[in-house]
Amino acid sequence: MAVIGGGLAGSLAALALAHRGFAVILLAPAPRDGEPPELANATALSYGALAGPASWQAWLDLEAVCGPLGLRPATLLRHGDPWLDRLPAALQAWPSRLLGFGRVDPTALLAALPPALAAAGVRRQSAVVRGLEPHGPGWRLALDTATGPATLPTNQVVLAAGAGSRALWPGLPDRLRVSWAGVLTLPNVPPGPWPAHARRGRVVQPFRWQRPLLEARAASLEQEEWIVDAGLAPRDDGLVVGQVTLVRPGIEPGPPPDPAAMEERLRAGLRQLDPALAALVGSYRQVPVAFCVGGEPLVGPVPGAPGLWAFTGFSAAFSRVPLAARQLAAAMAAAPPGC
């Protein structure tokens, strides 16, 4: 069985399937020249936030089997609500402890995943999947590897390639879309009132996220639109700050937007919260991100393609993927041969 995609969705799907007894090969491209391995996918740029006791417990269960994966206690501080903004930060953050809020440090997770996958028996291969086609009772994958083109026959395929999923199987539902998301990353936590929250293990988020509202309107867009959600979270020893999101009409992601223009949009949005936050010196990073209109990801068999399974389009991925990966593995274990 082949899992395509080395980010959060692909890696946790591979782990869940291996724990179910499947022989799994995980296919993921090597980082581009000059790109740090820890920034090779959208997972690295996430806040890693978990919402709800079920999400926290799912990661605890995963760490009980795989060892430490970067799970951290954390509190949530929301801004932009007139009632909450009048409270001291400590009182704003306290209810999040009762609601099971936490986070997974993406840098720690990406460092822990290779040994966890190896211990579970998952075979990893650095390869770009250029195409897949039915082949007998299974599938044949066309690969670009470090040694040249190759093919890989396999009985089943899990498509967990995020924003690259549709390019491999164009018949995926139209509700699967792609946005462009950009953040600032800082290697250290600078002084200042907002960064100080990160030193205390807090994740700062707007009370009302604009990104889900923009994604919900994706099917009706006639021109591209962008928004900024101002916030920050600890990232390794530094910070990830803000998020600018651009959504285009249609199902194709299109070319990457101009990074300089997107960074200026991000900083303008941060400036509305705090000019000092907008002036922080950091590296701007942007990636394409898969999402589904309506919020429900694609998890399960692809109609009309026996042996092909979709696992992509997650919103709030760190909260939802661990549970969904177990559900996918259970469904694949229960499926009749050839389905």
C-alpha cells in the first residue's frame, strides 16, 4: 500500500495503517534546493493548535504508541471580543485549560515522525509522484526519484498530498479547493507584550477567524480575495506570527502569489492589532493549503476508482487528522479486497 504525502495527513495515515497491520510505503518529495527540511510542507507553518478534549486525547494515545511527537500543554488567548478584552490575560486563558486546549509543536513533530514511522514499519521513499493509473487489480505510480524515473505497483493508494492531490486525480470533488497561506517565522522570541504570551505557552488567536468564512465562500468567488488573521504561537524556540490567506475562484490553485505583496498584506493586518507586532523582523513563508468548502474533509474511498482512497482537505488539521486517520485505517481494514 502506498500513501502519497509526507505532511501531517500522510504521515499519520501511514502510522494508523501500519498499526493496523498494513505494509505501507510513504512517498514524499525531498525538500527543494536551499529549502530547510522542516519547511517542506504546510505542517511546518501551522500553529499546531488543538481544540477539545477528544483532540488532546487522540494525541496522547498516539504518543503512547509512538513516543513524544511534540504535544505541549498550552492556553489560548483570544483578542477582538469586547467582553474578553476587558479581562486580564490570565483569566482569558484559564477557560481554555478546562476545554482541553493544547498544541503540537510542528518542528518537534517533523523531527519525531521519521523514527516513529520507521519503528512502525513504514518504508519512506523520497519521490515526486507524477501520476497514477489503474493497473490490473491495483495501481501503478509514476515516480521521479533521485536516481531517475521509476514506477511503483501497489494494491491500494491513499491520496494525502494536500494541495497536490487534484493534480494526481482530477476527478476529486469540486469542494476540494486550495488557498495560499503565508506567515512570518522568527527563530527567537523578541521582547514585547504579545511575544511575551508565547513565552508563557499561550497561543494568540482572533476571537473570530476570518479564514473559515472566506473558505466557505470559495465556490461563489468571482475574483481572488485575501484576508489576514492576526495571532501568534510558539514555534520551537521562536514564533510563528499571523496568517494571510488568499483564495482564488475555481478549483485550481494557480501560480504562487507575489511573496512581497503578500507579506505587506500580512503586516498591514498585524498592524491593526499592534504596530510593534507588524514590525517584527522575520522570514515570510507561504504554502498552498488544501481545504474543503463546507469544512468536511475528503476521507474515504474515491468513487469509481477501486483501491484509491482520499485523505485530504482538512481544516483545523491538528485537531482532526489523528482521529480521522484511525477511522480511515479501520475502514480500509474492513473493506472487501479490491475496494
